[in-house]
Amino acid sequence: MENYYLGVDVGSVSTNLVLIDDENNILCKKYLRTQGKPIEILKEGLKELKEEIGDVNILGAGSTGSGRYLADLIIGADIVKNEITSHAISSLNFIPDVQTIIEIGGQDSKIIIIRDGIVVDFAMNTVCAAGTGSFLDRQAYRLGIPIEDFGRMALKSNNPVRIAGRCAVFAESDMIHKQQLGHNQEDIVWGLCQALVRNYLNNVGKGKDIKGPVMFQGGVAANMGIKRAFESQLGLEVFIPEYFDVMGAVGVAMLARNEVKKKKFSNFKGLEIADVDYKVRGIECNGCANACEIVEICGDNKILARYGDKCGKWSNIKNENTKLA
């Protein structure tokens, strides 16, 4: 039976799962909307994997993304890594000499600068929506255009309009003004793509030494209008990998494989964990003036983890041996 390794990327917008083999071939992938329910969606993804692949040998697992520690508690990860490392590892596998990684998701974006296979600089933006996918989603909705058609429509433009992209609120009002002036949708859509790219380069990419090869990943990489806008602004070809939407999960799966082979065992709990009934509750600690809000995760009638405290009073307990009252 062939061996596989699981990569899990839990983010604010999407939860991604992939299975890779020893040659980095991807057996299957899952891209699910997190919807503010990371545990439920992670369980759903694991259940779908189980139904799709049947009985395969999963030797290890890794977790990344903003919810990586939560995912670790659920799946029993062999390695937990931040998004920067995970995206860099997977990108280097697809383009060994990649020097710049552009990643734009639903609610955040990042840039990673690589030289000679090593991350030398990076930046993340989690504040302004004008440089993220949610900005495009909102404008597509206002224009009555399916987001899937957004990029193709942008490429039809012959006379793009300039839309203020420094702020999502200003961009939206400027777009409405351009509509009122009678500009056609293709030109407005192309202007929005250019506005997002300008915002990204002026904020996330500000001061960065952007050199080719440039790789574009994240959910927004599906938008050909944004790809063309980046190429126009940078004067460089922009490459989009086949699995652009799950690159973080691919990278941490690769890291998990290396970790398991090094330590000769795995913490992975198996796909059966999809059937465990997990419960989450909040606890307000009044032990001191910090008044920490503790998150408690339970499963199989046991407290699996508690976190959110500043002093360690709650998170340092031996969770795996603690029975629920």
C-alpha cells in the first residue's frame, strides 16, 4: 500500500486539506469555506477525504494557517508551521529558483521574498480589505457579476478606468461614480483589478525587492485579470501553480513527511477523528486583573486543550488525562 502524508491549512476564509505521496504527487485536495466554524469544517474535510480515498496509509500530518494550533489538537500533527514557511516550501518544489511569492486570500495577503532557496523577507496585510479577495467578491456582487467571470471580463477591457484603490470604502464609492458616468462593466472591472494590485504593491509589497520568477497563489490567483494586472505593474511574467489554492497545505504536508521520517513515528490520530464529537466552550477566568477568556476543547468526554490565558494557569494542565466532570 502506498504511503501518504496529510497537510491541513486552517485559515479565516478557507480550510484546505491535501494528501501527497513520497514524490509530492497530490492524491486529492479539499478546499472548504471555514465559515467561522474551523472544527466543524475540518471534520467535514476529513470525512470527505475518508469517503473519497477509502483505506490508504497516512503516515503523518502537519498543520499550518492561522488555526494551525487548533488543527494540531484535532488531528495530532507531527509538525506545526506558519504560513510563510509552508508556502515557501511548496513554491520551491514547483519552481526551484522562485524569488518572489505573491499570496492573496479572502481576507489577508502576503509577500515572501526568497533568495537562493531561503526566505529573506516577508510581509503580511490583515488590515485593509482593498488588497484581498473579499474586496473583489463585494464589488462583483455590487456589479451583479459572478466572481468566476470577473477575471475574464477584465481581459476584455479596451479602455480601463482608474479607480482609487488605497481604501476599500473609497474604491467602492469611486466605482459607483464611474458607473454613474456611464463606463462599461469591462472597463470598471479591469480598473478594480488594477486598483487591488496597486493597493497590494503599495502596502504589502512596499519596499520589497520583487524579482522574477514570481509565483502567484491563494484563491485570488484564479482571477486572470489580477494576474494580468500584476504582470503589467511589475513588468514580469507571473506563474500560477496547478494547486495555487492549497499551497500552504501542500508545503506543510511535505514538512510532515520529512519530520515523520526523521523521528520514525507519528502523532496523527487517523481519519476516524472525523467521527469524534468535539465541543468548544468559553471560560472567563477571574483569577487576576487580566480576566482572560479561555477556550476549552473537549472530545471523547475528555478536555483536549485549554488556551487563551496569559499566565499558563489553564493551558498548562495535563489536558489529555483530564476527564470531564
